[in-house]
Amino acid sequence: MKIPNVFISYSHDNQEHKKWVLELASRLRNNGIDAILDQFKLQPGDDLTHFMETNLVTADKIIMVCTDKYVEKANNGEGGVGYEKMIITSNLMKKITGNKIIPLIRQNLTLKVPIFLKTKKYINFSDQNIFEYNYDELVRTIHNSPLFKEPPVGDNPFQPVQKVKLDGDIEFLHNILRIIVKTYNGDYIIEIDEIISSLSISKLLAEIGLIKLVKLGYLRWHRTNESVLLTEKGKYYLFENGFL
């Protein structure tokens, strides 16, 4: 898996702020992120302009630490912050699209970002009491590992189930469904071993029957294929075919 590299843009407001940014970058590196920071990379005599141009273009993500002074410099086009803003908004940076830029707000009484970032969703690091929560969100964003994953879309509970002819031995497949109805315990989950025991068949034959029912959408596998769960479509099939 590729290690994401992240360029950190910030203003040198004071020593306390520089230390905060340095600690943030160090912690990001400890969490599998190649945080690119001038305090790590630049020595006296190095070309600051080349450093900014190169890393702004090649970074996977760009973190912009928005203090009041940073926002003011970006809006007024002042100093290194203003130059970075010019690069990002120029034609040279057509690759910077979507969610590549992550604004971090670190302010006292305001919640401002530079004008050219006003449509971006930011993470507010102003309150130290919820730093860990916001840091977790930042790391998850960079690693593309959201806390909540979108669940799959289920069946329409109001759409009638089509009359589908079951392939193969329909009575055999119906016997499997009858066992599921008979052993109903509130969630229509049944172990494969119970089907094997009730029908006195081999595990292979039971699995073949279940695979057919899964493909038809009446069942889905549960707990690493050791059991099955009746779907909404399956429930309607049972109802419309007189199993209930």
C-alpha cells in the first residue's frame, strides 16, 4: 500500500504555533503519513520557492493550517502563504481538484478560511479539548478510511417479488426454505449443519442448494459462509408461495 504524502502549509505566526505544527507533522508521520514540512526539509540557503512548487504539485494531500494570520496573508497574497495560494489557484495546479486540500482551522474567536477555500469542508482544531477526535478525522481522511461506511442498498420492501422458476430440483430447494421457516428464531438465520442434519444430505449438496438460493437473492451468506440469512426478497417469496 502506497504511503500518502502530505504537504503542510502554514504561517510562521510565532514559536508556539511553529511547535504545534511540528508536533502535528511528527505525529502524522508516526501514523503512516509522509508529512512534508519545511522544518524537516529546509536548511539555510535552500530554495524556498522550489520547495513549495515541487511539493504542492506532487503531494497527495495539502494541509493548510488556517490561523488568522494565515488567512490574512493568503487573501492579501503576502509572503510564502500568498505564493502558495498563487500556485494552487494557477493553471499550473490543474491537478489539485476534489478533496486534495484539507483546511485546518486554528483560531481563537473566528472560523475563517482563505477566500479561495471557502467552499471546502474544514476540520476545526481550535478547541484543544476535542483535539483527539479531530486528529482521528484528519488521519482517516488522509488514509481514506472513513469511520462510517455506506451500507449497501437493500431490496424495495413494497415491490412484488417476481415469480421466478427455481433451477434444478425445486422441491429440494423448497425443503431448505421450509427448514428456515421451521427454525425461525426472529432473524431467519440457519446454520448449514442444521440443514444437513434435517435433510440427511452431504455438506456439498447443502452448499449447492444454498448457492442457488443466494444467487436468486432469497438468501445471503452469514458468518463466513457457515450460515445463511433470509433476505427481504426471500421473505416475500415464502409469503407468496404459501410457506408462511
